[in-house]
Amino acid sequence: MAQLLEGKLIAERLRNEAAAEAAELKKSGVVPKLVAVQAGENPASAVYLKSQKNQCAKVGLDYELRTCPADIGQAELAAEIERLNQDRSVNGIILQMPLPGQLDGRKLQAAILPEKDVEGITPANLGRLVLAKPRFVPCTAAGVMELLKSTGDNLYGKEAVVVGHSEIVGKPLALLLLAEFVTVSVCHIATGERGHLADHVGRAEILVVAVGKAGLIKGEWIQKGATVIDVGINRVGDKLVGDVEFEAAAERAARITPVPGGVGPLTVAMLIRNTVLAARAALG
Ligand code: NAD
């Protein structure tokens, strides 16, 4: 039976480090501040936003949620972001996705000052990832790397398969793994459609799945002794499950993340860490 890879303890360590750094900054009169901007209210974002608020309070950061009207125009929201860019008391800006259909989210994200882009999603920060000179790394991908590093395993030369190629998880994670000289295959919808998913998954010593489809990855596909990181979050009835058939996969894997409680706790912890780093950098 696989060992459980839980994010809780690592998240707690990251929060403690951030709290110590925030206390240090306070001596210079600085309280790091994170501002989340949303357009309209989306029930799917509520849990994430609540967790941001609670964890900022725990660590001693200022937090503000700005809810704009759902019918806000592109120029108006861009102006709001620009105000936050200029506001010296604000260190981190999050633009909560998804946005209502009239808005071009990609353009608005790109308008965030890279120094305040604590989610690491601006072209400038993603570009730095390609150059292996990261500033802020997309939080979930960074969380997966923390989990992998917590195992103490040497990553050098390992075979990793990442299923899912989103801009916030799969693609940045592939770059972070490459920076550690891991051999990475990235699978996506077309891999699944051609029926090649099982072959790829079977080769993975490290498997990371970020798709959003319950039961997509069959337990029997998993290589014996693999490390399995399930990023997916799916509601099935009144339960949350990942993308991997947990019970069957745990029979073969050496380590596996639970859902919930695996990667999830690390995402907000990374956001907090990035906000504190942004505040320190702003101080010079
Ligand atoms: P996304 O929804 O933007 O993209 C889904 C990806 O899955 C795409 O690359 C797509 O090509 C691929 N895909 C779809 N069907 C497939 C199939 N049959 N076979 C292989 N690949 C397939 O991805 P996202 O935003 O990274 O989210 C993925 C999942 O991770 C969701 O469940 C989301 O809720 C979860 N998530 C969790 C956290 C966390 O903090 N734990 C953070 C972000 C996302």
C-alpha cells in the first residue's frame, strides 16, 4: 500500500516561514498585502477566496477582496488593475478566473505588474520559467514540486509523465521538472483521444495528473513503485475525488496524494509565500 503524500505539513512549514518573514518586514513598517479581484460572484471560486482570506490572516498579511460588477467592461477592469499596480501598499494581485464572457482574461492578466503577479501567470513571469530564472511560479505547479522534493528522492534523470497541459499547472510543471533534468512527457486531450494515455502513464516513475475527470487514470496503468500526484478536483455526489482511481493506484504506487489534502493546501501557501517575497523585493 502506498505512502500518503499529504500537503498539509509542508503548507504549514511554508506558512510558518512566511509568518516569520512578515514579522521581520513589520519591523520596517511593511505589512504585505494581497488583493484579489473578481468580476461578479462565482460559487466555484468561493472556497479558494475564503482560504486566501483565512490564511493571510493566520500569517499576518493584509487581504482584500474587490468584487466588481459582473457587467464591468474591459477598460474599467484594466483601470482597476492599473490602480493596484500603482498602489504601493499592494504587493500581490490576483485576478480571479473565470471572468464573465465580455472580458479578455488573458489581456487583463498580462496587465498585472510582473512584480505583483504572485500567481506567476503574466507572460513575463512565465517567460522567466522557460529561461530557468523563475520569479513567481504558478502556485499549484510550485506546490507539486515541493511535494516531490519532500520525498527526498533524487529527481535527476527520472521519467515523469504530466497529464494535462494547462497554463497554470501542466505546462509550468513540465518546465520546472525539466529544470531538474527530469525526462518529461506531457499528455493532453489528443493523447487520450488516440488511446495512448495508458502507455504513457505506464512509463511514469513520477505521474502528475491535472485534468478534471474523475477516474480518468486507471489504477492498473500505474507503474509499480511510482510516485503519483493527483491535482484534479472533481465533485462526485457529496465527495471530492481526484482524476486517478485512488484505491487501485495505491495498490501499485509507492506514494500517492490524497484528494482532498494532497496538492490543494499547497496552492494558497505558495500564494502567501509569493506575496511576502514580493513585499520584501519592493522594500529593496
Ligand atoms: P484545464 O481544465 O485548463 O485543462 C485540462 C487539461 O486536461 C487539458 O490539458 C486537456 O487537454 C487535458 N485533458 C482533458 N481531457 C483529457 C483526456 N481524456 N485525456 C488526457 N488529457 C485530457 O486544467 P487545469 O486548470 O490545470 O485543471 C485541471 C484539474 O486540476 C481540475 O480538476 C482543477 O480543478 C484542478 N486544479 C487543482 C488545483 C489545486 O490547488 N489542487 C489547482 C488548479 C487546478
